[in-house]
Amino acid sequence: IGCGNGRNSIFLSGKGCLVDAIDVADTGWFSSLSPVLKKYIIFQRIDIGDFNWENKKYDVALLLRVMQYLSSSQLEKLIKNIQVHLDDQGILLANYVEKGGIHNRPEVDVPKFSHGIKHVKKLFNKYFTQVDVKKGAGVSMYVKYNEPLVSYDIKCVK
């Protein structure tokens, strides 16, 4: 969800996973893939709020560096949809940048939201049976920033 440049989608498809990759922007990564990898990925350039969840079930959902672009109501709707459409014992892996990084980059002219980690934890705990939050783990942080960054990695089990 919010697949960006497709790096996670490409990695997972290379391991034989079937991937639904969605993002509001098309950075061109999908069109450059080999036909073999394209068999494993369905890419949609679409707003997260417009994604059709109907009749879909997932083992794992990735929500990496996306939450800071969603309002509180958009985020709650998305978290609920993810939870409903995960298989039993399905897993959500998320990363959230609370401060720094994208929030301090005025050239990135998109709405940005800082929810506060207490709010984010409460939201995940509302929909998932197990929530594990690690501060500063930076698992999904491949972009290096020059200023301090407050980020969290989150693992949720349905």
C-alpha cells in the first residue's frame, strides 16, 4: 500500500509472492519490469481511499512510509480495511515517521500529517489482537535524512 518505487513489490514477486501494489503516483517502475515479474504483480495507480477491497484476502500487508500522508479519518478507514481483509493470523507491517524526514521537506508539496505515536498505537490496538511497536528501528528507511528522524516500525497480527 503506497508502493512508491516498487522495491518491496519487486522483491516479493521475485520470491514468488502475488502482490497487489497501489500508489497514487506512477514512478514508471512497473512498465520496466520483465514479463516474468509482471505475472506476480498487479499495479494500480490509485488513491488508497479508492482501492476496491471487495473479495480480497491477504496474508501480509505492507504500509511503509504512508501514514504521514493520511488524515486521521483516512488512516482509520485504511487500518480497518486492512484488518478486515487480512487472512486469520494475517500480518500488517508498518512504518511511521512522526517527526523529521518528509515533514521537514517543503519541496515535497503534499499534505503531511503528524498523528503522534500514542494515537497510532491506540488505532492499531483497536483493530488488531497483537501490536508491537519499536521506536527508531528504521526497517523501511532506505532514504537518509540530514536531520533527526523519529520513526516507528509496527507489526500487527490479526
